[in-house]
Amino acid sequence: MDNYQIPPVQPVEQPQPIPQGSGMSGQNVEQPQPLSQPIPMSAGQPVGTVVSNTANTAVEPKKKLDVGNLIKTIVIVLLALTTVTFIGLFIWKQVQYDVVSEDVQGQIALAVAVAKDEQSEADEAEFAEREKYLYRSFSGPADYGQLSFEYPKTWSVYVAKDASNGGDFEAYFNPIQVDAISNDTINALRVIIRDEDFESVTQEYQRYLEDKDKPLSVTTITIGEASTTANLYTGKIPNTELSGYIVIFKIRDKTAILRTDAVQFWGDFQRVLDTITFNA
């Protein structure tokens, strides 16, 4: 239904003076005042209801303000809870990381300690086995074929010439200590690598084989892991009064001579020959 306003009330006409003799003489009659402004009426409002515009305009903004403040408060609370939650999660994760990190570091340290203990035990076991082993390894100069073999660990070693500046290589082995080097002293093993070819050296020994006053015999044998062919001389050692064994074989362009000065060392001498290796 459309809004409308009640038409303004028309001013009341002033009453005419009561004529004298009308029966109302002598009474003062109050004259009614005309209405100056009409009162607007809203649609659907009963006639005679007084409308207060001031009350309506004052209540509505206050309600909107209260709702806005409530929404802001809720948002702030939610943001605060979210922030606290993230901070809590961060702290929890950091604590968990520290715990895991410490645990990993502890496990690594424990593993390293265990590995060291195991390695130490292995080294001790290996050392004990080496101590039980009755032989040591010897290795000659690399430029001379790196002649290697095993010898009894009770023997001492003396290198008289290391061939660092060329020439011959000489090493002497004997139980406890090496005797003075001469044609009259006995050493369990003499190792000489002559800077001469095999044919030249064997020709020297051939002359001794032909001398009947100095009995010496020769046979061909194989020695070492590579089954190298060698000459074995048995009997009177040339230029000495000693009887023993001499083995001669070729190493590259040089000649190796291994000798024992006494028959009593034959067993150890054979052990040396069996373990010989060299770079051809």
C-alpha cells in the first residue's frame, strides 16, 4: 500500500460573536486558536499517533557500531589463536629436531667408537698373527726389478750397497747379527744383484766348474712363484774355503746371485728361493 499523508487540517474559522440577547450574555467565551502547522503522518500509522524521528535515527547507528566491534574482536581473537598455534608448532618442531639431531649425533658417535674398537681389535689380532709368523719380507730396489722374498724373522739384515747411484746391489742376512763381510766369514744369506748380463756371470762360474781342484757342480732348477729358471751351484764356493749353495738367475738386464755360506742353512735357503718374486 503506497505511503500517503493526511491532508493538512484547515484553519478553523473564528466564531462569530454571539449577539446580545441570545441567552448567553454576560459569559466570556474563549476563542479557539487556529492550528499553525499540520502534523505529517506515516503510512500505516494510526491517526493520533505521535512519531518520534529522533529516536529512530539514534538507535540504528548504535546497533551497526556494536556489530562491527564484535566482528573485529572475533577476527583479532582468531588471528591471535592462529599465531599462538603456529608459534607452538614451531617450538614443538624445533624441540623434535633437536631431539632427533642429538640422537643422530649420538648414534654416529657410538658407531664411530664401535668401528674404532673393532678396528683396534682387528689390528691387534693381525699383529698377534704376524708375531706368530716366523718370517719377514724383504724387497730390493725397484730399478733392479724389486726382488722380494721371505726370510726368518730371527735374522738381521745389512745392506752394504743400495745401488742408488748404480752399480751392484748387496745385502747380507744372518741370525742375530751379520758377521763382518769377508771371504772367510759365514753368513746365512748373501743377495747380490750385479749390473751385468746373465751370460757374462755364468761364464765366470763355468771356469770354476772345469777346475777339478775346486769341486763345484751345477743343476737347473725353478724358483719362486713364477717358476723362474735358475742355475744351482753346489760345492766349494769360488775364492773361499767355504762350502755352500749358489743360485744365479736373470732379472731384466741384470743378474741376481743368492748364496748361503754353510750347508746347515740349506733349509732356510730353500724357503727363501720358494718365496722369490720380482718384476721382469
